[in-house]
Amino acid sequence: MYNQQRQWPYLAPFEVVIHNSPQDCWVSFLGKVFNITPLIADHEYERCVKPLIAMAGKDISHWFDEKTGDIQHYIHPVTGCRVPYCPHGPLPDIPVEVPATAWRPLDRIPWWLNEE
């Protein structure tokens, strides 16, 4: 019987680590490898890509919840709100940490859940 599921290539860490610049940026997390170069280009001059560039070519699984595949969250000590855990700074598609008028709902799938 023919398996119609898409077969993804296996990539070793030494193959991912060479993609470690803003012009060629890959990261791995939760067993997958993502080319986030287009994401870096979309947010080129924004502060939110600095943590991604700093972790280019590395595994960032510790940023994510294994059960949900979503970004880690914690309870903010001042507001008591459940907020994304971004210890290295803000990330693209992450809302503001505290309640603010600048908050807007995301109108697309966040980059870490987008299989493309």
C-alpha cells in the first residue's frame, strides 16, 4: 500500500547549525526544523527578531510546550494574567505581555504553528 503522507527529510543538528545568519536562518524545535528566513525578513528592523537571530541554527524547544506545540506561558506576578514566556525578549506573533490598548488579535497562524 502506498503511503500518501508527505515524507519530510531527516536533518541532523550539524546540518541546521550552518544556517545561522539573518539571511539564512533555521531553527529546530519539538522535533522539526523551520526555515525562518522569510519571518526574519518580514520583521527586519524590529526588536522581536533579535532572539530568533541569536538562536539561529540552534534548538529552541525549551521555548515551547511539548503537549500543545504552543509557546510556553507563565502567570505574570503583577497582573496575574497568563502570558507568553519570552525570557530572551519579544518574538513575532506574541501579544504584549501586560494589558494594553496596543493589543490586537493575530489574524493568521503564528509562525511556530505554520507548517510552511
